[in-house]
Amino acid sequence: MSETASAAAVPAPAALGQLQLVRLLQLASPALPVGAYTYSQGLEWAVECGAVRDEAGAGRWIGDLLSHGAGRFEAPLLARLVQAWAVGEDAEVARLNDDFICSRETSELRAETLQMGYSLVRLLTELDAFAGLPGWRERLRGIDSPAFPTAWAAAAAAWNIDAGAALAAYLWAWLENQVMAAVKAVPLGQSAGQRLLAGLGARVPELAAAALVLPEAEWSNFTPGLAIASSRHETQYTRLFRS
């Protein structure tokens, strides 16, 4: 092989950065086949009981959960998971995975993260872009009952995605799913959904940056409204969503 051909076969640094971006977009895409669109995380009950009636109410409900739930617990835990996967601390990954499952306060929320985690593990272990990387398939399969953020973090670490970008994308994907649930359940128009995404999305960079450095002692998932809504949703008579 000529020197010119050899050089052309090696991706340039810029191209590698673009590949990481593409992988991140794939992870954050609503097309990721993990069933996220079937869950509302209690939002459907909030609509049923009248706590969320319109665009403004949806913005308050989702915004509070973004800032005080996903941003204060799930995001910093995800950051630590990415780091642990990257440096081979599989025992730490298992600990964090157990902590996250224990933090799910209702049967629906627990079932949601386990189902989505199972689906993502199945996808990744059949995906050459992940399973073809040495050791990653075996490491991921070694986690007992992986939660969704655990599997998601494994992909982010395996694909060398920047931790800050990974957190921003994860929070965005969570936010997008909640807004789309509100569009269906309230219901809201598509333009209202885009206004909510634009407004609430502006919080994501700051939340992601804070999550990267938040000590574990300060993580908090104290969101009693979510726990009540989710538990009430379990017996809601008519439902579009599984949580």
C-alpha cells in the first residue's frame, strides 16, 4: 500500500470529532429503539388531575423535573457512570446502577428504566459499532439488570464522547420526550412543543456543566410530585403511556 493510501485510511482528528458527534446524535435520537416514547413519567396523570392544563403548566411541570430531578440526580450519576466505564471501574458501575434502580420510587418508574436499559443493551450488543470494540460487549453484559443510564453511559464511554456533550444530549433527549408526551396528552400544538423545547432547552448547558462537578453527597432526586403522579398513574383508568 502506498504512503498516500495509508494516510487516507487514517481518519483525521476533525473527522474523528465528527464521528463522535454522529454517535452522540444517534444515542439522543427519538429513533433509538428503546421505547422512550411510550412513557410520560407521571405527566399523563398530572394532565388527568388538572395539575397540567396548558402550555404554561406543562412548562412548569417539566421544567421543575428537569432542574430538580433529572438535572440534580440522573445527570450527575450519568457523568460518574461515563467516567467509571471509561477507566474500567466496573464495580463502581454496578454500584451506581443499583443506586439508580433504588431511586425509582414506583413500580412504573422502575419498570421503565429496566425495560429501556434491557432494550439498549440488546441493541448495543448487536451493533458492530459498539460490540466490535474490544471488551465492551462482555463488560456491558456483566452488569446485572442494567438501568437505562447505565447502558447509555457505556455507549458514550466506548465511543469516546465528551462527558459534557454526553450530559447535554442526555438531558435534551429526556426533555424532548417529556415535551412530546405533553403535546399528546394535554394536548398541545406542535408550535407550543417547540416553544417549550426552546425555552427549557436553554437550561440544559448550565445543568450539564453543574452535573459534571456536583459531589455525590449533593445529588438529590427529591421530587415528591413525580412520585405521587407516577403512583397514581399506575391505577389511572385510561392511559396512553406506560408511566
